[in-house]
Amino acid sequence: MQESSAMAKPCAGFDFFWLLLLWVMVTFAFGHQCNPFHKTMYVAENRALQGFAYARMRVRSRAICGRDCRMDERCKSFNFNDNKMCELNLATRREHPGNFTATPGSVYYDEDEHTPRYSVNATNDFTDTGPCNSNPCKNGGTCREQLGNQGSFRCECAPGFKGTCCEDKPSDCRELYSRGIRQNAVYTIYPLTFSDGLEVYCDMEFALGGTPLLNSTGETSLPTTWTMMRIPILIVQLS
């Protein structure tokens, strides 16, 4: 009987050793999860991922919202707005670029270093680094960011202009007509000898894109380069 009791003690000690080792491993693993921002997060100002929030709650700061996201394995990104509403998302803007929309007062975070436009490392100040920040669209064009393609943009040109950056100016009334202008009115055209533009009245009812008439300054002599544009030739005094 004494021999059996002696044999049992090493087994009990052996079990205790493994239980202690397991406890240390579990404690170590969860200890690392207590720092939810051990990886860099990237932010997009005035943006939000719509339609993929599985949890919503009001929290004091975006840091708390980020902590909750990082401690939930389902969370791939999060939105945080001016009302301190935290939204944990099941997806990212890269997975669903069509749902990544302009949302004033909201910030979007994920771990993708390629999160585009308005994006900086979360440890730095927020700075607008989008492709439209340099105002690439000319002649009154409006810059639109292409959310599905990093660093790209699209220019919405003012009536009569075209080109990637709206750099292509109309040289005569015919070009205005070919670019969708149909209303009879005074327009600015850019013949070769008028780099700053020239105001003329275009009558769009005439064939081949309309007839340029007397310019609004009252001058009666038109450049000889306009010969092909004056079909038929009509000159009227504009008030």
C-alpha cells in the first residue's frame, strides 16, 4: 500500500506542472490582446463603409472604438462619427468599394496600408493627401476621387470643355455644338490667336454647329481664321 501511494505522488506533480504551463500560455496569449493597437491603423476622413456594421454603440473616443474592433475577430474595420457612434464592420472598403462613401463627420479605419485618399498613419496628424488636393481639373472642372482605384481621379468638366483635366478648350462655336451646347448665347471660345479667350455670340440654330457673331466688345472685324466658321455670315451689334 505504501508503494502505491508513493507511485501516485509523481503523477500528481506531473499533472500540476502541465496545468501551470497551460495557465501561463493562456495568460501570455490574452496579455498580448490587451493592446488592440499593436498594429498600425489607417484612417480615411469623412468616409464610411455603409451596410456592413454588425454592432453599433456610443463610446467616448475612436480609440475605444478601435479597441473593441481589434478584440473582436469578426471586426475587419470600423466607422466612428461626430456623434461618437462606433460601428464595427464585417468587411473592408477594399472588399466593397461601392459601399465606401463620402460621409461628412465620419472617419473610417482598417489595417490596409493602401487605404486611399485622406489616409495617413493613425499615429500622425490627419492630412488631406487625396489626388484632388492639388486641384488638377482646369477651366472650372470639378475633381472626383475614384474610390475603387488608389490615387486616381476623374474630372467633371464645365460645359464646352473636355480632356482628362478639362484642358481641351473649344476653339469655335462648332466645337461647342459638338460638345452638347445647344443654347444660343454668348460663350468664350479660344481660337489660336486668343489664348485668353474671346467672347462671341453663338447662334446654334444654324447647320454645322452654329454661327459666331460679333463679339461682345462691339468690334466689327473678325479674325480671318474664322472664315470657315461664318456660314452663313451674320454680324449683329450686341448691347
